[in-house]
Amino acid sequence: MNSEMYAEVDTALKKFRPYLERDGGDYELVDVTPDGVVKIRLLGACETCPSSDMTLKMGIELTLSEKVLGFKEVVQVF
């Protein structure tokens, strides 16, 4: 795990969290790999939401690509 990148990702995601919570969802930051892959587990309403792929790619991934140097992609883990 890249602890410096993990901290940057965690900080950026905390700014995104209220949007998920507003709809009854949340996330767990599972891992940040050395090659820039962020692993997230969606929780609450986000677990079963048909728009969860859109949340990951257009919300979380876009946020991280703008804020975290070396970020590559977000993948959902179950």
C-alpha cells in the first residue's frame, strides 16, 4: 500500500462522502495499490443502487483524477 497516496485519496474522498450519505450510501476505502488503483467497497444504499457504476466512474473516479497525482482508476470490491 502506498501510504502517501492513500492519505491523499482518503482526503479527496471525504469531500465526496456527503453526496453519498445524502442518498443513504457510503463507502469504505479498502486499498490503494502502488500502481494507483483505488479499491472501494460501496455501503448502504450504494451497494444495490443501479447507478453505482456511474457513481464510481463519473463521481469518485473523476474526483480522484483531479486531486491525486498518480491515480489510475477506481475498482469496486465486494
